[in-house]
Amino acid sequence: CRIILRLAQHRAEMEMRAVRDIPFANLPVTDNTFTYTVPPRSIRGLNVGYTVTRTIRYLDAQNREVTILVSWNRLENKQIRTYSHREITIVRQK
């Protein structure tokens, strides 16, 4: 469903904005991964929950790479399939 993908994209954008709001000096100086689960909710008759993984990689003293991965499962033809949406950006010290 396109609506599920759009909600995943929205979740990734919200998480990316939250990371961009963190002052550069407060970003980790070592690689850092944080995962949380968004509880399932009904979307057009489907119960969909998301897993959000935020990874901040130390590139150098001036740069960090931020990756947001939003994944979800969906039942198709009696099989569970996993889908995902990923956003990546570089955060630089100003």
C-alpha cells in the first residue's frame, strides 16, 4: 500500500529532523545505533507497526553520516514480507 510507504517516509523525515536539531557538539564521536519500535496501528484495515533504526557514523571531526531506516512487515500471499525505507544525510559542523 502506498499509504504505508508514505507513513514510513514521514516517520523517517521526522527522525531526521530530530537528529538535525541536535547540536553538532552533542552528536556521538563514535559510531552509534539506536532502534525503537512504533506500535502497530490500523491503516486501511491493516495493522502496521514500524521499526526505526537511527545510525550515526563518525566520519571525521567535522562530519557525521546519519542513516534512518524504517522497516515494516506485511502479509502477502500467506507469507510475511519485510519492506523498508532509508534516508541518509551528512551533518557538518557549522
